[in-house]
Amino acid sequence: MAEPARTEAELTPGAEGSAHRRGAGRVTVMIRPGKLIADGREYLCVVRDVSESGLRIRLFHPLPDHRQLEIEFDTGERHALQLVWQQGDTAGCSFVNQIDCVLLLNRSQNDLPVRQPRVAVEFPAMLITGSMRTPVTLRNISQRGAQLECEGWLMIDELVRIECSVLPTLHAKIRWRRPPRYGLVFEQTFRIDELARACAELQSPGA
């Protein structure tokens, strides 16, 4: 059974930042990147702390109106959420179903491979290599790379440039290919706040 929504005080750890008892269970500081899924649209966040009843997250843009909300941790594990409060760039959420906090933390530290959040998008861009300019579609993006769909033929380790209306010019190398899908690794990584704001624009219906 889903637990009732928690108040801001119940979901916010003390200033000392240590694990301690607060109502439903221990609150543990995480400071890890995560991915919010709001009605199928994906957004980056940072998980600040987590307990059996909920978590506190750092946002980099206003959270859009939504009917369903999920969090995906860096292990790939997903849980349904309910937004409880939002103040500035911080929000508190309760888990729709109570979780085993100890098991979650153990998985995050030991069992499952930790991976950078990769945000699914569908956005037009232009790929430039040599004198060729080819329209492509961005399919997902992370701090270090992206996947795109391209009708042209690209070579492994080929250097390319990606231009997109809501991103800075990206210089990248082709890491893998399964035409028409290609994987890129960026020459310069994004800061998480930069990428989070860019992804919010990429997910905007009016973008």
C-alpha cells in the first residue's frame, strides 16, 4: 500500500548530513545523479538524500506538470514517486511504494554497474564531417556522449561536429555504429547542470 505523502520536514535531513532516524526510516545522504521520468519525458536531477519513504532532489529547472513521476537511479533501478513539495531548485518526493533503503544503497555501491544517466530525446540536429552536412536525429544524450540516427554512412573513430538549436556545438568521435544508429563520445563533457537545462529544452513541446 502506498504511504501518505510526507511533509517537507519529514523528507529533509538535518544540517549535519548524517544518517539518522526520522519517522519511517533512516535518511542517508547520496549526492548522485539521477533521472526523473515525468509522463514519459526524461529529466536530469541530483539525488541529495533518500529514506524508505522518500527522497530529496536537486533540480536545474522547473519540474513540468505531470500525472506520473518516476526516479531512475544510477543503477538503472526505477521507482514511482509523488511530488510533495518544491522550493526553488529543491524538491521532496515520497515513494508510491515503500522501498528497502538498505538494499537500494547496497545495490548502488556494490551489485549493479553504475552508469551515467542517459536522457532519451528526439530532436533534429545537423552533423558536419568534412564538407558533408547531414540532417540527423538525436535519440539520447549523456554528459559524455550521445546516440543519433543518420541516413549517411559514418566510420568508427570519425571526427564529427553536431549543431543543434538548443545545444552548443558538439565535437565528437564515432564510437560505434549499427546503421542508421550511431554512438558518439564527446571531446568535452557536459557539466550536469548544463546538460540538465539543455535536456529540459529538448523535451519541451515548443522546442
